[in-house]
Amino acid sequence: MAKAPARKTTEPAKTNRERPDEPKRYEASKEQLLEFYKQMLLIRRFEEKAGQLYGLGFIGGFCHLYIGQEAVAVGLQSALDGEKDSVITGYRDHGHMLAYGIDPKVIMAELTGRAAGISRGKGGSMHMFSTEKKFYGGHGIVGAQVALGTGLAFAHKYNEDGGVAMAYFGDGAANQGQVYESFNMAELWKLPIIYVIENNQYAMGTSVNRSSAEDQLYKRGESFRIPGIQVDGMDVLACRGAAEEALAWVRSGKGPIILEMKTYRYRGHSMSDPAKYRSREEVQSVRDKSDPIEQVKRELEEMKVSEADLKAIEAEIRKIVNESADFAEQTPEPDPSELYTDVLVESY
Amino acid sequence: MAIELKMPALSPTMEEGTLAKWLVKEGDTVKSGDILAEIETDKATMEFEAVDEGTISKILVAEGTDNVKVGTVIATIAGEGEDATAAPAPAPAAAPAPTPAPAAAEPAAGEDGGPKKADSGTKQLASEKAATVKDPAIPEGTEMVKVTVREALRDAMAEEMRKDPRVFVMGEEVAEYQGAYKVTQGLLEEFGPKRVIDTPITEYGFAGLGSGAAMGGLKPIVEFMTFNFAMQAIDHIVNSAAKTNYMSGGQMRCPIVFRGPNGAASRVGAQHSQNYGPWYASVPGLIVIAPYDAQDAKGLLKAAIRSEDPVVFLENELMYGRHFEIPKLDDYVLPIGKARIVREGKDVTIVSYSIGVGVALEAADKLAAEGVDAEVVDLRTLRPLDTATVLESLKKTNRLVVVEEGWPTCSIASEIAAVVMEQGFDDLDAPVLRVTNEDVPLPYAANLEKLALITADKVVAAVKKVTYKA
């Protein structure tokens, strides 16, 4: 039987400490909701296209798609202050880049390893960065971004710039030791960080309850006195609402907070994962019942957005994605002289 | 315009596959995300999802067709507002014709002079070149069977697990998933969950737990999904496992095998492509093994499991699927610390290990065509290093080139050069040359990746230099 990923099961852990308020579902205007819809649809179509280009051999190596998890990056990042706040994530990073409004062309060109790619073709799918947007990547080793994100938060506090760091990691990474070393320091030093656990239920082929003694991951901060909130990660407005609450907590100087986003990835862990550890019915059931994009589409229809308008958006997104793919296929590879550039900053 | 659905590549190395099953038929309406077909490769069955919306207008490759090349058009979709039936419909009852083999398209190969599809520099690495010198320890007339390196490793573990109940395997995805690279395939079924254990993603934790279990009298095999992830655990490998016997004055042992793929894989970028051979080989107290072919993989892994010392056993993902002949013997175990001459020659010695051996053998073939007779030495064990075999070969050839799929600085190649300087100086007629990867983090872009890795041609050029033929 399919496990509904998005059921609201939040039961505040018993505690004698101050806790954040229960987040409210964000009340979006029609324009805002349309924007969320567009962003999520862009991620979905972009990722489907990336999967297709992988199948055609244009993309090599590992390619981890974000399909199914779109609401998380879109909902959370929409609440951030783009001037101040920073974001870091693991290797499933295309969606976070797109949610920042970064040109799909330079992302797709990175996937195909071209000079026009955002890392000049040297990083690939797992290693994309935009310091301009304060997006710090794009990291390939499970859990590493949690300690790195804690360092970004340390810098925000040190510089007194008012910024908050948001560090995304998966349910698999939640078992890495450095995560807990980071939690301890973050709370000890009251660092401004939101730990976002994107719980898509499977660490590669291992389900959460096969790998986690405490599978309610939002409770993982309790012994460090870090509060946690479990959020319906398939509902973009719930994601946005939770981000607002978490930001209020962190910005008021109360230290770190954990958001456990209950979400689901439709595809395998990476393109080469046949995903035999779960049934086709399970995936289909989530798609049918809790798809984040379909959900917003229904709400938009209730807000009297016409079918023609939605179709026009779909067509526009497909055009953007197709153009990014065409660009990524045609733009040239890096110049061979780039092999030895960027190894060090200075000359010695 | 009809959209063409092409046979997808489901892994960086897949070139063809079986179209196992169609889940749609002609005339069906599909939307993105719908599963269209099941495709089988040697490793797995994968689902092929629709990206475009429309109606399946034609299925061009029947289900059950084997060896469908990546890039072959397997079906067409008519887009919205397009009449699916406008395409010349096949006779209703006729089974879809199997694809004519010659129609198999070159995978996206730069039609109209456009840019070529992404390739991988690792293609120049993985070889199936076999040793031309037989292991003298194998009795004459022994039957040889062809197996992959992957199977050889699995068989080594299974045989040792049958023999010794203290041996168990632990790691990420080793049990139910059958191994991230399918090396532990079938072990869960045979030995059960007590001895084939899926761990959470906690490398530091399970490397420590494994080391402790070894101290406590068990014989763990700890699989790292790749050695890149063992960086999280290197403290236990170096500080806990390697030094225990010494620090306890020989009282406490740590007989453990840390194994998994090492070195560059195909287009996986800088954080997933490193050769840790030189790192571990510098640590006293460790045994470090890096086999090339299936025979050595099996014989040395068995020896590693039996050893009372901690062993770092470095495999190579690009070699897992390669076939080699292996002797059909009940208990094929090789000695640790012995190099092997895999090709005899008299003009130059090429020393290498792991995947570099294939590159060296290819270079030797090219050199033979030009009249240079190269001897190829496979180190097999990096610590302890079999310097005697290297020096012996040098005595014969007086020239030496080291080939290493890894960085040049503080490498095994550097070590060999130092040993030869110290102990074989009088036998040298030319300086020792190193052929290694370029001294940069491995780039993702296909063309740069190619440039960064070793090639047989680079080896040939180095040999020409030391034989003064350049």
C-alpha cells in the first residue's frame, strides 16, 4: 500500500522549552500562486527534459532529478530575502537553482558539460553554484552540506548581516554523524540556520524506517534543544507557511530550527537507479493523490484561472525548457585550456 | 510533427538493451510521467517514462527485442491536435515489425555537423586486455571460465562466508538492493540479514563499528559505496584499524576488509573521482590491494578476508563489468604482496596497477607494432610493495615507466621512482617517467575529462622517450 507522504502528522514533541508556533498555511494571492505554479512546472518539465537528454547521452555521470519534490524548494525559497539569506544543498540541486530564477539555459548547459554552463562545464549536475544568488551548491558527499551550511550561518552571525542560512539535506543524510556535530554547535552558538530535511522517504534504495531508529526526523534536534516542525512538503503553501514561521524564529535570535518536509521523489535516486525497492502502485498513488503541481492547479481553477491561461503557461514553460535543451546541446564544450584553470586562485 | 521516442541510455555505460515490455499500445494517450516501457540491461530493469504528451501513433520496436541500440527510434507520439491516425497505420492485427538492425541510429551523433553527444574520457581507460603471461601457480590443464570482475568479487566473498562464520558484509545498499554496483548480488539470499547488513548512510559510524567488531573477534567486510565516501571514515581506517596491533604490542588485532570502487568513474565529477591508492599505501599497519582482472580480484579478495591485518581493497567501477578468464579451482587464493608480470618484454618495463594495467597492456600492443618490446608489471598490492619484481624487471630492460590512474604528486608512481633511484640506479639507462592523470580535480565536461585521464598514447610517448625513440 502506498504511504501517503504528505499526511499531516505533526504532533509537537513534548518539551519544556519555548517552541515556535504551529505554522499556518500561507495565504497566497492569485498572482503569487500563479508564480509558484510556474516555478514548479518549470522544475518538473526541466527535470523531465534532463532525464530525456540523459537517455540520449547528452548528460553523463550521475543525474538526480527533483521530480515530485518541487513544492519544497519553491515554497521555502520564496520566503527568503534574496539580498541576505543563503542556501546550500546536496547533489539533487537542479530544482533549487531554478527556484532562484537562474536561467535554465546555463543550468542545462552545465548538465551537458558545456563552457556556457554555470560552473563552466567543470562541475556537472551535482556541482552547481551561484554566489550571486547566495546559493552555495551543489555538494556530492552525503551530509557535507549540513556542516558547510552551519558555517554559512556562522558567517552571517559573525558579519552581523542579518542573513539566515538554509541547509537542505535528505532523510539519508540525516544519519550522518557530522549532522549532529553541526546541530550541537549551531544551538550552542545560536546560529541563524534553518535545517531542511527533505524527507522523500528513500535514501537511495533504503526506506526511512529501515535506516532510522527515530523516523520522525523533525525530532532529531530534540537532544540539542533544537525545535523541529513536520511539514507537508507536497503543498507549496504549507512549505511557504513553515518557512515564514522558521524565519521568524531564527531571525529573532533563537538559534537553529529544523523543518522536516515530507515529500516524495517520483524517479529513481539517480538516473541509473531502477527503483525496485518500491512498487509502481506506490509511486502512482502519490502522483494521483498528492502531486504538488496538480494541487496548485486545482486551487488556481478555484480562483477562476481559465483553462486557456493554464494551457498557455504550460506552453510557455515547454518553450523555455526546449530552448534550454537546444542551447545546451549546441553550445560548445569548454576550451581545452580550461583544464588547468580555477585549480588555485593565486599564482605561486 | 510526430515526436520520436528513442531508446534511452539508462546508465553512463549502457550502449544497448532489451525492450522488455511495452506498457502502452498504439492509440493510447500519454502524458508526461506515464510509464511507457520497461527496458532491461545487464544490470537491471528500468522504466521508461513519457516526457511529451500526445497519442502513441506507432510502436516501431516490438517488446522482447534484444540488443536495441541506444538512440534507436522505438515509437512515435503524435502531439496534441495532431491526428494520430494520420500516420500510416500498420495493419491492425500485424505485430509490430522488429527493428531492422541497420536502422539503429548512431546515438545523437552530431547530425548536420552539430555538436557530438557527450562522451566520457573513461572510455579510454577500461580495457579487457588480458595478461599474456599465465599465473605459474595454476596447474597445467586447469579449466578456465569467463567471469566479470563483479562476479569474481562476489564469489570470493561468498566462498569465504561459507567457510568462516565470522565473516560478514556490511555497507550501504549491500543487502536488499543487492549492492549499489551489484557486487553483493545474491549474498543476502544465501546468508541472510544477520550476515549481510544494510547500514544507514553513516560511513564514519559503520567503519568504526566494523573495526570494533574486528577487534571483538569477527571478520567484517565493510563495503563503501565508493572510496570517495570512505573519506568520511578515514579516521577509523587509519587511526583505529591500522594502528591497533602496533599500539597494543600485538595483543589486539583488527582483521577487517574495507572494500569498494576507487578511482575515476564515468563523468561523475570531482568529488566522486579519486584514486586513494597512494593515500592508504602510505599508512603503516594497512595492507592495500588494487587488482586489475577478475582472477586477481578473486584470489586477492579471498586472501584479504583471511588476513589477520586490516586490508584496504580498492576495486574499480569501470572494471566491474569486464570479462576475464579465471581458473576453475575450488579455492583460488593468491599471495598478498606479490606483483605479477602480465606481459613479458625486454626493451622497457611498464609498471602499473588496477585499471592502469589495461592501459599499459594496450600501450604495449601499440609499441610492439613499432618494434618496442614492453614488459608490463602489475603491482596488485600497493602495500607492501613488491619492489623485488620491479627491480628484477628493470635489470632486464634498463628502462622504466610508471602508469597510474591518479594524480602525479606523492603517488605510487613517485614511490616507484624513488625505490628505483635508491635500489636500481645502476640499472637505469634513462630517467624513470610517470604517466598519470593531470594534476587537477577531475572535470565534468567530457572533453576536459578526456584530457585529464591517462591514455595508451601517453604511455607510448613516455616509452619512446625513455627508449630514446621520441
